[in-house]
Amino acid sequence: MPSLNVSFTEAELEGVRAAAAAEGKSLKQYLHDLGVREMQRRQFVSGATVWADRLREEFDEAFPDEVPPAERDGAAAA
């Protein structure tokens, strides 16, 4: 399985060790989970953005008072 070495300052490493201990994880497991969690967060945000963009026009029609003023009447800047 691939691995990598990551450099930290003493202060950074102290903070990361404290965060790992607070979650009851080893430093290795904590850093692994942190990277995976960030990847999953980015995938979620990307999917949520696509979903919101797909429904934006329908929402704006249903709730015209919720449309930001700059975007009303097609006045949105591209």
C-alpha cells in the first residue's frame, strides 16, 4: 500500500498529536481519516452544487421573494 512522509514543525506536530488523541486515534489513523474525510467533503459539496444548480430556476419561480435582488429580472452579472 502506498504511503508518504509528511513534514511538520514541532508546534504543528504537537497540535496534530493532540487532535488525534482527542479523537482516540493513532497519529497515522487520524491523518489517514483526515485526508479521506476531506475527499468525501469535496465530493459532497460538488454534488450538492450540481443539485442546487439543477433546481435553482424551479426554486426561484416558486419563491420569487427569495431571489437575490441582483439576479431578478435577468440582471445577474455573469
